[in-house]
Amino acid sequence: VADFADGRLYAALAFLAVVPSLGAYFFFDRLVGAAGPARASLTVYLIPLFATLAAWPLLKEPPHLYHAAGFAVILAGVAVASMRRR
């Protein structure tokens, strides 16, 4: 149960609201500059993959076979979408 009188809770929430958001925009902006907007937009499809991988150590949710299948489908889709047309 959270102690809403504890200032550390609000400091942690502020940190989690600001730092990852700014970091994500910074790195996405760098990716757009390096790879172009069309290729950089494909990273949106990787969010479920990263969320699942983050849940493993943080929430103690072990990955299962269906995660691997989902990862394969996501990565295959990103690979096909990023292929250059001839």
C-alpha cells in the first residue's frame, strides 16, 4: 500500500513521468535524424517487445513460449516493412 504522505512517492512519480519521456523523445529524434522518419516510425511496433522484456525482471513475470512467438512475428513484420523496394 502506498503512503501518500511520503514525498519520495511523488519524487519517484515525477522522475518516471519526466525522465523516460524526455529520453524517449531525445533518442527518437536522433533515430529520425540517422535513419529517416519512415524507418524510425517502425520502432513503435517494438514497444510490446520492450514492455514484455521489462516486465521480466521488474515484475517477476517470466517469459513464455507465446512471447517468443509474438517477438518473432513483430521482428519479422518490422524486417519486412523496412525492406527497400527495387
